[in-house]
Amino acid sequence: MKNWRDQALALAAIFQSATLVERLAKTGTAPQSQLETGVYSLFQLNADCTDDIFAGAANLLPGLKVSRQLLQSRQHPEYTDCLRYALSILYLQRQLSKKNDLLAIIGSRLDKAKTQADHFTLTHENVFSNLASIYSDTLSTFRFRIQVLGDFNYLQQQRIANQIRAMLFAGVRAATLWRQLGGRRLHLLFQRKKLLAATDELIAQIESTSH
């Protein structure tokens, strides 16, 4: 029995990261709480359950809503870039999964970054800078690179570039989780109804408890 609920959460986390990358690149800003969820997830390497990786399913509500839209119908021109980032993240994660040496480097450097985040805050500039450098030294070394489109004025600002890399990194973390839970790209085509039902149920649960 595949756990569609957990798969739906992991997929929502990928879409949430992709949406944040797009927003940062085009507007230079993104909701602090969502950035925090992305950074937090990078440090949860031994969580007991999927919800714990994101400090609760409710923190993925924005991603769940994007996921629902894209699972319902692929005709969403406003999500073109988001979908491209999400599929690129899934591809990049698959390349990374074959590189045990890079995975070991990422693991040890995330340990150090977590100590730094505990000292400052999850969304401190130093933490973003550190996460961006881990991403650049590992994931950016592949021949396949994710092309981020947006406003050049924002993209050339170091602070925003660091946040974008950190969110791509969080997306790859979510994609790793999605595969660990049995998620496959083909599921987006052939198991859409199951993923959509699980996504709808999660949204309903979160919205009913928040009122």
C-alpha cells in the first residue's frame, strides 16, 4: 500500500520550493514563513514522520494548493515556470542519488550549517549564504543546471541569489523524500487521481483545523 498522503505532502513541498524560486526571481521577495519551512526541512535528516520534516503539514498548504491546481489540469499557464523548476528539481535529484561522494559531503556540511542556524535563525542571511554555497559546490557541478528566469535586478543581488539556491536545495530535499516514499514521475501521469484525492483531503484537514 503506497502512502499517498505522504507522497502528496512531499510533492507539495517540491511545488512550494519551485514557487518560492519563481517569486524570488521575479519579485525579489517571498513569504518568510515559507522560506523558513524550506530551510527547516533541509536539517531534518532523521525525522520520525513526513509531517515532522516540515514542522507540520499545515506549513505546506501553499504548495498543496499549487499541487492541486496542477494535478487537476495541466492547462495552467501561470505555473509554467513553477512546473519547469519542479521537473528540473526531480531530474537533478535523480542525478544526485547516484553520487554517494556528493551525498556524503552534503550530509556533513548540512550538519555544520544546522549548528549555525541554531546560533542565528533559520532565515538569517549567513544561513542562506551557507546553504547556497553547499548547493553551488555540489548540485551546481552537474552538467544539467536549472535555469532560473526572472528580473535581472533581483537575480544579480547576492542575498536573493542565495535564497533562490537554498530553495532549489530544499526542493531537491523534498524530491529525495518523494522518491523514498515511492514517488515516481509516472505517478504524475498515471496516479494523478490518487495524489489529487490525498491532496484534497490534506487541504480540507488543514483548513478545518485552522478555523
